[in-house]
Amino acid sequence: MLAITAWNPTPVLRKQAIKDWLHTLIDDEFELTPASEDASFRRYFRVTFQDETRIVMDAPPDKEDVTPFIHIAQRLEQHGLHVPHIYEIDLEQGFLLLSDLGSTSYLSELNDDTVDTLYGSALQALLKIQDTSVAELPLYNEELLHREMDLFREWFLGEHLDLQLDRLLNARMETIYEDLIAVVLQQPRVFVHRDYHSRNLMVCPDNNPGIIDFQDAVIGPITYDLVSLLRDCYIDWPRSRVEAWALSYRDQAVAAGLMNACSDEQFLRWFDLMGVQRHLKAIGIFARLNHRDGKPGYLNDIPRILAYVHEVSSRHPETEELYALIQELRLIERVQA
């Protein structure tokens, strides 16, 4: 493996460097077009040549370490999951040449007629993911859970809404975090993709879904990826359907030996409170993407996510303080203004 260096010229020069790199790999003429960007510093390009396509991941080495992606992709592929196959690696420049899983995301195809089939495939794949062993993944511990939720306080309350974070408010937020973390850490631990949602699942004709953006995987709570999928930041479904899907998954996870049997009430409590933790994080990240990174598009999803938090927090004693805070600060009205 080559050492990672701080090679990071301008985007225009990086694109030219990608072309120069591809010329050393592909004998034929090719076309390079933007494929997508994500919430990190990574960019993706589609390479078309003859009747084939590939994807180039452009990950500036001083901003992104691609070695976790490589390690996890290879392990998931060995476990039969449909992830990008890695053809070529250039760690020094931060380039990977990957198989192309297409451009049709779950988000673009989900509707009342397709959701049961698409989610059925996604939940089957999730069970396989959770049964995958990847050595040395970080642990989703108390420190990480707290750090993620604190993005809500710093970037959403403080930066986005410009609220004064006095001593009392900070103390109340700490109480909220502690109560959520205590419940989350009760859950069985499995491989956690960490962004298992409709924008990172691709509709594929074979071995559906195609799975991307797994480089931040950890070992953590069994409901984390489940709630990422079923209470997606980008699309929502009636509570009754969500809970039916969640309990069906619970039954399959028990049958697969991933967890011991538990009551509907306990599992849905885990599911709900895991979702609150994740959604506080997501709101903070989306605010940060706007204010720090100049990506305002994610702000449009905050009202949906905050509505999840508001509704769920009204139903559990562990989140009574959070529900009260949302009411007192009029957060729902503020994001809808």
C-alpha cells in the first residue's frame, strides 16, 4: 500500500489528474462525467468506454482516508452483498476505480406500490450485513453517540437558529443525551453501515440492492440501520407501516441468531429512541453542511426529521425533556417559517 499524502490540488486539476490516471488503465477512448457528490469531500465520476461504465471515487487524501472503504467493501463483497467491486486503487492521489451500480436510487423509485418489495430486499441485505464480521471496526460507544448528538446543539440550535445556549439549556441537553445513550447501549451489537437509507441503496436487476457509502461502519446497536431505512431523512411513511416493518425485521433477526427474542414494546422502544439519537445527529449535520460547507439543499429535509423527533419524543419517558424543549423553543414553528 502506498502512503497517503496531502496531494490535493483544485477540483479542476484533480479532474485532469483522474483523466491522466485513467489513461494508464484504459486503452480505449473514454468519457468522464459527474456521477454524484455526497455530504463529505468525496466526488464521483462515471467513466464510459465502449459498452462499459465504471465509477471513479475522488477522495482528496488530506480530507478522506479511503482505506476503510476498501477494507469494508472487500469484506461485504465476500459475504455476498452487492457493493462496488474495486478494480484499481491509487492511495497517493486518492482515486478508486469501482464497478458501476447504476444511477437509480431507492429514493427515486419508492412509492406505495414498490415499497414493500424494495424494503423487503433491503431488509434481507441488512440481515446479511449485520452478520458480517469485519475486524477492527470502531465501537459505537458513549463518546461517539454523545459527539454526534451534540451537533444538534452546536450547529442547529446555536449556529442555525442563533439561540443563546445558556447554562440551563446546556444542562438540559446533557440530560437528554445521557438518557438516550443509556437506552441505546442496552441493545445487541452488530455491524452498522451507519448510512443505510434510500440515497445509498441502488435499485439493481440482480442481487438488489446495490449498497454504497459504508466507509464509516462501526459495531453498534442493532436498530441503527433499521431506523435509518424505515425512518429515512428523505422520505417518510405512516407510523403503522413503519412499526409493522420493524417488527417483521425483529422476527427475522431473532431467527437469524442476531438477537434474543424480545417483546414488541421493548423492540419498538429501542427503535424509537435509536431514531431520536440518529435524527438529532442528522439535523446537526444538515445545519453544518449549510453553514460550514455551503450546501444548503439539506435544510429542506430538517422539518421532516424534526417532526420525527417531536412525535417520537412525546411517547417515551426518556425523551420527555426533549419534547418539552422542542415545545418551549418552538422549534417546529422555527423550521417551518
